[in-house]
Amino acid sequence: MTRQRTLVVQIDEIAIEDGQIEPPKLGAVIEFPLRFAEQPAVNAHTVTIRAVLEANERDPVFQYTGHGSPRKWEWNGILRGDGWTASWRGFTPRTGHVELTGRFYGVMGYDTPTNARGRVTRVQLVTERYRRPPENHGWHIVPGHRTFRDVEAAPRFFDNDMIMRDDLFEVDREVGVVVDLDLDDVPPEPARPSIVPGDVSASGEALWVVDMELPIVVSIGSDHVAREHVLPGPIGHSRHVWATPTECWVGGKDGLYRCVIGAAPRRVNLRSVHQGAVIGEHFLACPSGTTWSLHTADNEPVVVEVPDGYVRSIAVDGEFFVVLIEQLHADIGSSSRLVRVTVTGETTVGPELATIPGRRGASPYLAGAPLRIFRSGTASRVLPDLALGAMEQLEGDPFHGGQVGNFVWIIGHPPDGTSRTGWWPLPGPVDYDRTRRQFWLFTLLDAGTLEPVKSTPIFATNPAVTTDGKGTIWVRGAGVQSIPTESMQWPDGLDVAALLDEN
């Protein structure tokens, strides 16, 4: 008889509240990204594991290790164990078969391709004591006061109101859960669908969808027939797709491809392409470096010479492409510039933008008409000389957005009326289904006035967004979905795999 495989995993509240991991409950089968952190054996819930460590080729990071502690070099890789995989970070370089002591964590999945899957057999709510010295506003964990309490299920949201109060200097706060997972008592995983959407783009009546990992693109026309286009590229790469009225372009780490209905896809460039935009039949591809390229149907690409920089955002402003690039400097950190590109390849480089208004750490993006640079809750007007003009303040603080058709789209947390922004971007108190798992609020703003037009709950923090010739707005959230005409209705799903299988 084989032994039962189990894992004990700590899941911090941020991964649950942000929707990455559903609140664990007794008896449920859950799957989530997993990390293993090396820790001394005296810490609670530490285990000693044996696994195979696949170190990656990235350079180590000179990491901060805590207040008053020296920085150390930190390496990372993937641990492969019996029934699980986990990302690993450690201050000692390792590879191959290893024996490590530490703790498993359920984490956000943006930087780790690993996972654990099992049935929950125990849930313990974790409480830490925090203390704030009277002379500052920072909270610090008080050692020796970590407690555990068995519960039927983890909460959907954890109470953080106490740490916002100025009259408290010591609080006991729930910071997450520890779960016991049975890795064996789970049903077989379903077979992978014929396509798992990774990006979507529309033009006219055609919708193009690219797989998340496979070199497969599917086109869906006005006849609702799905056609498969197989790229001559490797498996395992994520790719982006940009549709024109007659074809589409697909870019990723392995280069740029052209897809036309009725012809075999072909690779037209080996350079990595992750950013681009379309005006009519003109496609601007923006790989890293000082050379971009303009593509149209069967013509040779036009070389576009630009300043070196990382492409942050691209928007269409009338008959021009406008690109926001970030440039790194050894002495001052980083600055930004705007670059205007015509459909024939002429460029105008704007002045250096030392700062872009908005919350530090938030990613800026271009959208709106007139064109603006958005950053969290601010919108700064782009002037004809590509400098920044007057700044407008949104009523809320969305954490991402972009341009789609005649709208600005933004993503934020659904409001409940208790924050400083009230019910924005909703018009007021709204009843909606709160029984489904955590969602984010997708909102369309009028491109000119920036007033909210309608909002929709979706399951994606940074969706791909596109619009077709009929004005239907499509997102790649929980699969491919269309945004309803009525506000606060769940989006309508399009089962691309089912359409493909029918054909």
C-alpha cells in the first residue's frame, strides 16, 4: 500500500483577497501556485523535503533581507517533488537532487509556473500580533504571538480596518490560513481543451484568438465557423495577436508571424515582439531595441528607427501611432518619452518626461481622445509636441487600463460605498451577485469626458481587450467573453474550443 501524499501550505490573505486562490474550505479540491521558502526548522509548519531543483539561468538578485540586515545574493528555480512543483528562492546556489527545510506557500501566480492540487482536509486561520511604535506609522510583527484556529473555511476578505486606526498601537490580525492538502484524494484532471485562449483581437467581423502556450491561432468569422491556423513555432511560448481587416499578426518570444485565411501562416521576423498596434492594414511591431517595423499585407516591412527604450504602451491617435517608452539612466534612474509614428514610418520624438503624474509603482498607459497618459487615478493630456499638459484626476484609483475603440477601459476593485471614492465608477448603490468568487470591475470610460459608461464584473486583472466592427467589446478574461450592453451583468462567454472542435 502506498503512503498518502500530503502537503501543509500557508496561504497569505493577499492571494485569497486578490482572487488568485479561492478561499480554501474543508473537503474542496483546490489548485494554486506554490512556492517553497527555506527557513529554520524551529519555525512552525516547516518541513524537510527532497526534490529535484532546476535552477534557471537568470542572474541572482542582490536582495534585501530585513531591517538592519545585510543584503544577500538570492538565486531561484523550480522544485519538482512527489505530486507537486514549487518555485524556489534561496541564498545558497543549488541544483539537482536537494534536501531542504522550509515552508510551503500558496502565492500569486504572476511569477511562478508551479502548482499544487489537492483536497483540503484541514483549515487553520493564522493570527499575528502587530505593534506600532508611537514615534512612527509602521507596523511590525511581534515574535511569539502567532496563533492558529481551526475553521470550516477561510474568509473571502480579512479584516484590516484595525491597522488603519491611529488610536491603536498593538493589534492581533488575521493574516491568512494554513491548509492541509491530500494530494491523492482528487479526481483526474480533465484533458486540455483544443485551445486555451491567451490573447484576442478583432477587426471587422473577424475575431482572432491565440493559444496561451501552443502555436495555434483560431479565426472566427461572421459565419461563426472557427478555423485553425498552426504557426511554425515552438510549444510553450505565450503570444499576442493583432487583427487587421484582412489578416492578423502574431508576435512573441519566437518572432513575428503573419496569418491569412486560406494560406499557411509564416514567420516574417525572428525578433521577439510583444508590443504592437494597428491602423487599418498597417501594423506597427515594437520589439525591444532601436528598430521597429511597419507591416502591410504583401509589402516589405518599413524600418522605423527610434530611441532605445522599453515600450510601456501604444495607442492610436487619429492617423498616428503614439508609443510611450521608458529609458534607463545610470545616474538618474529612468525617464520616459513619447514617440509618434506615421503609417509610412516617419517618427517624431518628444521631450524627456522626467516624471509622469500618478501613484508611484503604477504602470502608465496611453488612451483617450484627446490622448492622455493615465497612471493610477491621474490622466495627463498629451500635447502636440509630445510633452505633457494639464492633468485630470479620476474619482477612483484603477490599477490598469487601456484603449479600446472610442473608450478608455479600466480595471479596479468593485466598490461597496465605504471607501473615499464611494461607489465610483458605479452611479450609486448597486446590487450584484456577491456569491461568486472574487471578481474585478471592468469599466468603460467615455474617451473624451472620462465619465463612466458601463461596468462589468470579470475574472482578470489585466485582460486583453478588443472591439469588432459591430462595436462588440471582447475581453480575454475567464476565456473569451463579450461585454454586455447593460451595466453590471456578467459577460457572455464564447467557447472557442467547442467551435473549433465542431469543425
